[in-house]
Amino acid sequence: MTDKELIKQRINDLGEDFIKQLDIIAVKFKEQHDKFIDETNGENFFQIILRAHLYIEYEMKEMLKIKLQHPEELGDQSRFASTLKILLAIGAIPLELKNPINFLNRIRNNYAHDLNYQFNEETYNKFINSFSEEFKANYKEKYKESLVVRLRELLITLWLLLIELRLINDEVKTELNNIFS
């Protein structure tokens, strides 16, 4: 039996409910992914950073709704930094993502408070360096692409890490790890 056939068999053994869960995850992911790609498809650093920041903030707030028993107690005015701290404290976001998410927030704040702020190669390199060594070792950067394209891809990757955390629950993660291990 090939690896592909073995994986199909393992998934089928988990039953129809598990397959339905995977289908729901896939549909939700595709909808969000396509929208994210479309809305960050600009040639302007400000637009890309602002949109990506909004999407990442949305994912964090959605995680709070899932992970907290009474998220409404936080109110609608929870700040980006506070939301991140709560998610890190409860383990909903791994600590390795703290620095890149905070760095993105600093870039967004620079645009919001400095009319002359310009994103550049140096800032991009600092952003990349805010990620863990493991991330940097696995991240496939396209050096020949323009800075705006590289930034967009990095932001998409960061967002993908968060949406995966939100959409794929622990039970499904465990089963998928068992299937692919």
C-alpha cells in the first residue's frame, strides 16, 4: 500500500464526522484565504500592512471567543497588545509568534503616527529576524521578488499560522498528527 493509500485509509477509519470536520475547515479556510489574498494584493506597503494587521487582529479576537468562557467580559474595546498577551498567557498562540506579531503591530503604529514613515528593506529584515530560528530555517523566501511581494508573502504566512490555530481544534490536530506520523 502506498503512503497516499495508507493516509486515505486512516482518514476513512476515523469516520464520516471527522471527514465532515475537515471539509468545514477547508471551506472556511479557502474563503478566508481568498479574501486575504485579494485584499492584500496591493503595490503599497501601507495597504498591505494595514490589511494584514486587521486580519491578524480578527483571528486573535476570534480565538478569544473560542478559548475564553466569557469573552464578552473583555468588551469590544480590547486592544491589540492586550488581546495578544491574553492569548499568549492561555497558550492559544505559541510564544514563538509573540515577537513577529508585536513587530507587525509596531510597523502599523509607525504608519498610524508618522506621516513620513517608510517601510524598507532594513525593516523587512528586522521583521524576518523577529521570527524563531525554526521558522526562518523553514521559510522559503523569494529573494528575486520585490520587497512588496516578499512582505506580502511573509504576512500571509504569519496570518496562515494564526488561522490554522483558530480553525483546527486540538482533536483534529491530534488525529492529523497521528495520520501523518
